[in-house]
Amino acid sequence: MKKSKALIFFFDFLGYFIGCLIYSAAVTMLISPNEISPGGVTGISTVLNYAIGVPTGVALLVINIPIIIIGFIKFGAVFIAKSAVATVMVSITLEFCEVLLPVFHIDKILAALFGGILMGLGLSIVMLRGATTGGVEIIAKLINKRYHHITMGRVILISDALVIALAAFVYKNIESALYSSLAVFATSYIIDILLYGSDKGKIVYIITENYKELCGEITTTLKRGVTVIETKGGYTGESRKMLMCVVRRSEVSLLYRITRQVDDKAFVVAGEAGAVFGEGFKNIS
């Protein structure tokens, strides 16, 4: 048992280090040199560094202290202890990256896009190991805990808008705000994919009289499970069978074709499935 806990702690620590290093490298090499705000507390820290010369890592740590205290009250000691470790680590890696890594003054669109992707990757690695780097991520987790339909990536995207506006004011460059928006969008998009799964799909409801034949065709051709639901028409009062099937987006057209071949009078409703976990999709663990 002790060995298992030690192994988990080792992989947590390794995940924090790798995630923070990737994030810090992106900020140091691509984001800050091109006057792009990374958003969040890091964005505020880079603005302070640009405006008054405060070290980015120091500013990040100081701003995060009250946020970590709030997180401790809401999430308890374990989560905050992990986040505190990650927060200190990202502050340290930022300082080291500023000294050791080169900076690239490149096309700002490329800097915003690839910098945002790398920041999202780094933050996701930290979050997947049960922590955050403090700041907006803790606030996003608070909101996501209360409102599960609001993803952390979206909360981060919205909150970063204020930081981007601040960066545009400090840098005195509206283009900086536009590039920063691109970087923040890329970051939040990567976070949502890695945290909630890229297996977004369609949930399809089919009302048909030939439900048995259609079930067989879907199971055989698409290799997808089908749920049969008893329904009753509100107007006619007639009992019908409704099939529910979740498929990937690339499989939707094939499902439509199968349905049309079996019953061209079937009533079909398709909706978005934001994240799908289970057999045939991403593992829920």
C-alpha cells in the first residue's frame, strides 16, 4: 500500500514538473517575447513584469496565495496541497526558463497558436494529475464543481478576456489583444479536449416501426450499442419503440443511410454529445 502511494506521488510530481515546464517554456519562448498575454494570473504577472519589472514567477506566486486559501476552504487540504506544489513549481520553472531558454521573435500568429497549444498541453497534464497551477484554474474548478455543464476551458476562456484587455492597455497595442485572444482560445480548446475527451459525438434518437431490423443493422454494421425506449405519442396515444444510439460524428452519415434503407419513414432526431465515455469511446477512468 505504501509503495503504491509512493508511486502515485512520484507520477503526480513528475506530471506537475513536466506540465509546468511545458507551460513555462511556452510563455518564456513564444508568448511573452511577442507581447502576447497568456491570460489568467500568468498574464497579469507578465504584464507586471513588462510594466514595472517585477519577476514573473514572484508576481505569480504572490497573486496565487489568496486564491489558494479560497481553494483550501472549498476543496480541502489534498487538492490544495497538490495545487500549491504545482503553483510553486510553475513559478520556479518560469524563473529558470527566463534565464536558460532562448526567446523567439517570430510571426505573432504562429507564436500565439503554438504558444497557446503548448500552454494548454502543460496545464492539462497538471490537471490530469489532480491539481491546478492556481489562479484562474482554481476559480474555474469552483464554477465547474457547481455548474457541471460549464467546462473549465470555457471558464478560463471567459475570465481571460479581462486579462487580455489589461494587456492591450499596458502594451498599448490592440493587435496584442487579438493575438492574445488566439493564444487563449488555443489553450482552452486543448484543455477541453484533453480533460473532457476528443470523443465528441452525436446522440441519435430514431422512432421506427422496424426497430428490431434497424437494431440489428446498427449493431452489425456500425458496431454500436442501441438502447430501445418505450414511447407513447402525445397526440395519437400510440405506443412506439424509440432507438437511442451514440456514434462518432464520422459515423452519422452511415447511420442515416442505414436508417433510410430499413425505414425511409423513420423519425430521426440528432443532437450533440459533448463528451462520451464508455465502451467504444474514451475510458471513463
